[in-house]
Amino acid sequence: MTASGISLHGESFPKSPSSKLSCSGQLPLAFGYRPTLGREDFLVAPCNQQAVALLDRWPEWTASGLMIYGPAGCGKTHLAHVWQTRSQAVVLSPSAVRDGDPPELLRSRTAVVIEDTDRIVGTATSERTLLHIYNMLSERQGSLLLTAMIPIAEWSVDLPDLRSRLATLPAVGVGVPDDALIGAVLVKMFSDRQLQVNQDVIAYLLARMERSFAAARRIVAVLDTEALAAKRRITVPFVARMLDGL
């Protein structure tokens, strides 16, 4: 599989037209293009393509679930919500698992997303709840998607039954976005807001911003708002003043 496209429900989604988005300087986008599925569009790149490929295989998974792990800002939450849209899964936070009753949390659902799962393990109550959720989904032949910062092998799981079940789940890491991917994301986000920016603006941002999708969204939103209020184009000097303020 390459980053030139990704399949979903048997369909093939190629690169965006001519691998470019409208932007002065025409920054190339050499990444696969994912259509909106209840979230922002998602760009497929080497750092996430293995995770995307595994998610795309659902509901033909051979295991009861999947673990996606990686550092903050790498896009694993975005991927989880894309899958949630497809599977109609219920999304559970660590606090919901810690404090909730499994039958009440799941009701009749056969798909569950649990985010930041590595923050749940380590306490007896939370681990028993997580085990109960796992068993309920297995009985229903359902699917469990877990996200975490670190792989399961590095978790401190005290409950032996839970540890053995989690060990059966395939795990895939998502890497930190590189400059090429973050640059492509910035171009796309500006384009989505119908904002024209020069390539030197993208280069200026890349040299100064955190490498995460969340940071890119925040920066583009601020620049859009401030440029509209000031009735100014988004140029390098304008961006420099805004970043100083941030």
C-alpha cells in the first residue's frame, strides 16, 4: 500500500486533484485524500497509513479490536472519530470507564472507542470495568478500538484476565507528523476556509509551530479570525505579529 490513495468500503480514494490545493506558490500535496466522515478531512501519509489501512479493514477484523498508540497531536483521536462515524460506536472517555456501569455505557452497541486507555489501567475498579466491556463486546461479536500514548506492552495492568485479553489485540503506532504532512494540512485548512496564502507563509509557520494537527487547527483558526477582523491578507509579517501574541 502507498500513500497515493486509501480504500474505504471497497472504494479507492486517490490523491486530491493534481496533488495540489489552491495556494499561491502551489505547495504539492503528495498524500492520500480522505473524504469527510463526520470530522475534518484526513490526509494519509507514511506516519499514519498503516493505522488507516487497519481501520479500513473493519468490519473484517480478525481480532476483537485494535489499539492505536502514539504521542499527543499525532492524529490518533481524529482516526478514532473517523472510525466511530463508520461503525456508529460509542466513544468513552477514561472518566466514563472509571465511573460507569458497563451495561449502561454500552446499551445495545456493538462498537466502542475508548480514548487514552493507558490512563484507565492501574486501578482495580477501572480494570474490571474495562474487562467487562471487552467481554460484552466479544459476546456480541463487536469491535473495540483503543487509543493510548504508549503500546499495551508498556502498560501496568494488574488484572491478569484483562492483561491476557489486551495482549491479543493488534497494535499499530502513529508517528509524529513531519514537515511535509503538517505543511499539507496547513494548506488544506487554509483552503477549506477559502483563504489564499503564499508558500512563504507555510514555510514560516512550519519553522515555528508545534508538529501536531491540533496546533495547525488552532493557528489557522486564529489567523482566519484576526485577518477578517483586521481586513488584512495573511502575510508573513501579519503571521509574525499574531504568533508573538499567541
